[in-house]
Amino acid sequence: MFRRNIAPIDESYCETCSRYKTSEHIFSTCPVASDVWRSLGIATPSYGLTQPWFLVKEWPLPSSVHLDDILLLLWHLWKARNVLIFFYRKSITTANSLRCVIGDLDAWSCHYRKNRTKLRLWRDYIFSRLMASLYSAM
């Protein structure tokens, strides 16, 4: 934001961890994003992640819906950040972000007639990781 002359330098720091905001930070190195990726079993690099949609390229899940699912995860990371900024510093938990992703996958499955089964595999994987993270938190 600062580099693009959209916001002054004092508004260009992450609301969560006070580091300089970049897309790399928002989608991978910020603690909010890191927690989401970690709960899904994905190790994010501490730097150099300029294309986060390649994070889970090697997962044994259907590649035909891979990009859609990763973009949905990124979208919910963005929304969680916006909730933090625009709704009085209210933070969204990792579990809530993943629940929202699952909800969207359920809601949009009707648009994936040919790939509905493949989309369901991604949804079930995310759900299983959500349940595992909730269980381990107990």
C-alpha cells in the first residue's frame, strides 16, 4: 500500500504482528495465514512465496479443482484480514476461516457438476484437518 502511494507508512503494517504488509506476508508469513496453512499440514516458506497457489501442488488430491480450492483459501485469508481491519480489530480464528471455506465449497458444489466428487475430496480433507486441529486443541 505504501509502495503504491495508497496509504502512508504508518498504515502499511500488519494489524496482527506489526510487520510490513505485502501480499507475501498477508497470505503466508503472517501468523494468521501461517496458522491456517499449518492446520492444513502445509509448511510455508518464511520468504519468497510469491505464488501461494503452488503451496499444495503435490497433495494427493484432484488437480482439476486445485486452483479453485487454493484461491478460496486465499480469499478467506483476505477476508479474515479485512474483518480484523474494518471491524474493530475482531479477529477470525483459524477454525472459523476453515469453516467458511468448507461452507463455500458446499455452497458452490452445484457449479461443479463434472468435478463435484473431486471438489468433495478437497472439502473432506479440509474438514478432517479442521477436526484434527480442534481435537488437538482440547
